Amino acid sequence: MPQLKIVNLVGARPQIIKASAISRAIKNNFSGTINEIIVHTGQHYDREMSQVFFEELEIHKPHFNLGVGSAKHGKQTGLMITGIEDILLSEKPDCLIIYGDTNSTLAGALAASKQHFPVIHIEAGMRSFNKTMPEELNRIISDHASTLLFAPTNAAFKNLMTEGFKPDNSPPYNIDNPKIYLTGDIMYDNTLFFSSLAEKKKINMLDKLELERDNFILVTIHRDTNTDDVERLRTILRTLLSLAGANKLTMVMPFHPRTAISLKNNLSDLYKELNNSEYIRIIPPVSYLEMTLLEKTSLMIITDSGGVQKESHFFRKPSIVLRKETEWIELVKNGTAKLADADPQKISAAFNYFLKESSGLDFPGFYGDGKTAEFILNEILLMFEKE
Ligand code: UD1
Ligand code: UDP
């Protein structure tokens, strides 16, 4: 069989991280059989939101970068569709891989499916059942434009079946006869691969930030519902400031640019107060290895990020989720993640509970064996062999 040509589409920070697991597996196991073309939409563009991951995770630099940047949903997605379509028509790949649920995911799904290129969706089937989230619309539409769908959890697999996907379709697969798989999570592949390296390369970071191992809290906030609703952001940060002081616990907050922008523009007094607190460290976004080290050495994680919720589980840390709902429901059912929304009572109750109970928690292996990327690539190759 001639080499399979695959477009690996990235755009936002977590997608570059996820794509690195596929890229690494291609390099290590399929270099003679798969030709990978990396396309970056440019949705994320700051050095610390994009380039740093290419360097650190040793991914080939994008063969194409559309440089779309930030804009409202319609314009951003539209520009991406136009750019991706042009690349697909000139490169003529066998298929396109998309990850997760961002506007880059949606653009890839629409551009490819309308030009009849098979779409492979990694992290398919995730649902929050809240269509006011831009990500929920992106997920549903992307799944229904896909040919191979890799669901990382039982819940995700069931969601797909509820929406009419059949578990026993036979080849040849196509958009009208898609194949759904229950796999692990490629983010777990990465955590296993990079955990020791993070410790080896980045351990000095703890001293620099004056963090004591297993005795600080890691906080990330970036969801539009939390950053663009100033009252929610104020309530969350006031609650965290007071919990940090009352418990004399340091909180390190590597903030996404959108959170930092909202804080500086809308809550400048609170921003000053946080910066003056001996317990709060607001820092720019960190690299993947730095984040891995912070997660691994923290006591507890407070986040509204999907990826960080899971990584907290990989490192056996309890997490408080600053959202009303989550797609990673197994974590909540397991009792190691608690949904606290932006509610001071819920945040404080979860915080105090995890401070007391942290040693008695159980973290079952929900997310596969760390070889999910290889499994996915094998299945993609099989699909083309069977055609
Ligand atoms: C996007 C995804 C979200 C994902 C997140 C991962 C959508 C709709 N949302 O949200 O699902 O969880 O990425 O991080 O696709 N900005 C910069 N520099 C950058 C990138 C962004 O300053 O490199 C700022 C800009 O002010 C921009 C804002 O962040 O307007 C939001 O960026 P955008 O890519 O639209 O959405 P995210 O919040 O990053
Ligand atoms: N991450 C990182 N540096 C940071 C914050 C997050 O490397 O400062 C990583 C994190 O370890 C995880 C991914 O980014 O692998 C999660 O992305 P994000 O929280 O932006 O988006 P989400 O997962 O919610 O879509």
C-alpha cells in the first residue's frame, strides 16, 4: 500500500498537546506507512500558547499555518474553513484528524466532510448537555460529520449510541456508515510519556515560585462563562483568595491570556489585591512540562479546564471543577472531582472536604493503557486497507 497521507489539524493549546501523541506514534511506529501533514489554524498564537508545545513535545513545525488568530465565532470559524478547504484540495490527503471541541475542530470537520475527505474525530462523544457552550455545538456537529469516531470514555461511547451511531457497523466506513470505538485517552499517553521528564527538567520551577511539594494548590480558569462574566470571575477569585489565606496555602494560577485580560480590564483592584497576597502567584501560561510538574506536585487542583480535570486524575489529585457540569462525569461519580460552579459555598465545602480526605481517595484507571494513539493509527490504517 502507498503511504497514507493524513492531515493532523491543530489550533488551540490542548490540540497541539493531543496531536503530539499521534505525531510521536507515527514517528515511532508508522514512519514508513503514514505521511503526516500538520495544519495549524492559528487559533492560538502567543508563543506560550502554541510554539512552546511544538518545541517541547518535539512535533514537526506546522507544514501550513493559517494564522487565523482571535475573532468572534463566525469570522474565526469561517476563515478557518476557507483555509483548510484550500489545503485539502491542494494536498489531497486520505483523511483529516481533528481533536476535541474547539472552533478549529468544527472548521476541520465541515471543510473536510463537505469536500468528501473522511474525518477522524479523536475525543468523540463528549457531551455536557449544555448547548449554550460553544464547545457543545462544535462536538455534536463534528461527530456527525465524522467517519471514524474515537470515544475516550464509556459515557462518551454511550452518548454516541444515544445519538444513533451504531456500534456494529461493518466496513467500508464512510460518513453515512461511521465506525465508533471505545478507546483510552491520548492525553494519558502523554502524561505517562512526559511525567518523569517534567520532574527531571522542570523541578527548579518549584523553588523559583516558592512552592512546597504537595503543599500548594494549582488553579486554572479560562472558560468564557468564567472569564467574560465579571461577577463570576470576581466571586471565584475572592473565594480562592480567602481560602488561601484562611488555610495558609499557596495557590499558583497560570492564567490563559483571556483570563488575564479580563482581570486587568474589569477587576483591576482585585488583580492588585491578588498580586499583593503572599499566598497567590498569578503567572503567565506555562509549558506542558511545567504544567505536568505543577499538577504532579500539587495538593489539589481547581480548574474549569477539561484537560486539566483529567490530568489531575492521572496524578491522583482531587479536583474542584468551576463549572455547573462536566463531560468527564466518571470523575464526579468517583468522588474525586467535585462540581462547584462559581458558588462560594460549594467551592469552600469541596476545598475543606479534599483537605481532610485527600489520603483516602481512590483513582481508578478510567483512561486506557497509555497506547491509545497506536490503537487509533492502526484502526485508521485498517480502514484504508479494507477499502
Ligand atoms: C478555546 C476553545 C476552548 C478551549 C480553549 C483551550 C473555542 C470556542 N474555544 O478557547 O474550547 O478549552 O481554547 O485553551 O474554540 N488569546 C490570546 N492569545 C492566544 C490565544 C487567545 O491572547 O494565543 C486571547 C484573545 O483575547 C482571544 C481569547 O484569548 O480573544 C480567546 O481565545 P479563543 O481561541 O477564541 O478561545 P479560548 O478561550 O482560547
Ligand atoms: N496546559 C499547559 N499550560 C498551562 C495550562 C494548561 O500546558 O498553562 C495544558 C494542560 O496540561 C492540558 C491542556 O493544556 O494538557 C489543557 O488545555 P486547556 O485547559 O487550555 O483547554 P481544555 O482542555 O479545557 O480544552
